Amino acid sequence: MLTATRLIVALALMAALALFECIGGFVSHSLSLLSDSAHVAMDVVVLAITLAARLQAQRPATNRQSFGFARMEVLAALANGGFLFAVTGALTVAAVRRFFVPDLPQGNIMAIVALIGFVVNLVVGLTLTRDLHEHGHDHGHHHHDHGNINTRAALLHVVGDALGAIAVAIGGICIFYAKVAWIDPVLSLIVAAILTIGTFRIMREAVDVLLESAPQHADVVTVREYLRTIEGLVDVHDLHVWSLDGREYILTAHVLLHDRRISEASAILRTIEASVRQRFAITHVTLQFECETCEEDDRVVCTQRS
């Protein structure tokens, strides 16, 4: 995972950059620079959620919050996603109006601010890349390393910011020399589209977690078919796979076994736990063993009652 110090440094740099670009956008009358500042702000939210999740994860579960506080970051992501959608909508409306009422921004200020933003993104990107390399080396590039995945996601966001900054800088130079006002709202709409796609993805993931949806890499059908291949297991039903926070996955199921000793069932349990951890990155498994056949039920939730 990202070390806490590096994560705080990256968060501070990106927050300062978002504020700097926002001020620069107002000073230069550039909508594209304001849009890019909103894009950077979205990445600040992503980094802040990652940091908050780490701090929340250290809090112990309580009698009421028996699963702990992992979903606090999901709720925060949903709220921030709604706010970013509102900001993007306002910027889009302003950009469309600019086509009808042109306002030539100060291209030189646009270019300077955007180039500074590119440098900051480069520094943050190098920091994340270094962490990614060190973490991969320490953990042997394990396929299901969630910290590694989170670092890659943050790095992709920063790369997107850097590309947006370069686009705005080039647009500022063109505006400064060509005195063409329509370049700014066009760039603003492009950045707004990128921001909308990223925000939609974050909100969709948050909603999936709140709905306790099975992750794409471990859908119920795939996991069920895999479990049925494990030696000693007759069948499985009432299978659920979900996540508390989008990173740690949980599995519960009713498992049908031949009538056998408890020690033999425990050995099968250990096999299942190791198998699903290795194949699907499922870290918490709760099973109910049975030795009587349940009536066939193709639905996910078993409806059999005694």
C-alpha cells in the first residue's frame, strides 16, 4: 500500500494544485483551467478517501458496527461524486454559453498555470510510481495485491491530470498567439467529459458496494462452479459474494458434504479458504456445512425453510 507519509504528501500537493488552478482560472477567465481544477479536485477526493479508509480501518468494530467502519469511505465517495457532478454540470453550461458570448481568456496565464500543474502531476506521479515499484518488489508482484491495485488507480488518475494540464497549456499558447476564443470552451467541454466519466465510475463502484453486488472478477456463477470442483465438496447453494469497502471481499455459502467427521469438514474449510483467497482474492469466508440435499433452487438466495 501507499505509505501514509507519501499519501499525505501526494494529497497535499494535489489539493494545492486544485486551488492554484482554480484561482488561475478565475484570474485568466479560463473555463478550461477551472474544469481542470475540478478534475484535480476529483483526484484529491480519491486520495483523501484512500487515506481516510486507512485511518478508519484502524478503528475497532463495536457492538453496533460489528463490521467496523469500512463503508465510511464508500459514503464519502458517493457524496463527493454528487458534488462533482454538480460542478461539472455548471462548468458545461458556462462553456456552452461561451460559444454564444465569447470571452477571450488570458492565454499566457492559462499556459503558465497549466504547465505548473503538469510539473506537480509529474512529481506526484513519480512518487506513486516509486511506491508501486517498492511495494511490488516487497510483495513479489502478487496478483491480488489490493494495495498495489489502489496505487495503480491513483497513478492513472494523475496521468489523466497531467494530460489535461498539457492540453490546457497548449490551448493557452494557441489563444495567446491566435486570439481565438472558442478554444477555451472546447477544452473545457473535453475536460468536463473526462471528469464525468471518472466521477460516474467512482459513483457506480460505490453503489455496487452499497448494494452488496458481487465483484466482476468473482461473480456468483463463476465462484459456485469453481467451488464445485473442490474435492470432498458435493454441492454449494445460498452463495453470496460481496464487499464492505470495494477492496476486501467476503463469501458466505451453504456447503453440502457427505456425512463425515468434523475434523474432515474443517480440512475442506481450510482448502476452500485458501483456494478462494488465491483465485478470487476473497479474504473472509463463512460456510454452513450440511449433509442433506436441498431442493434445487436457481436463485441466489436459498428459500428453503424447515
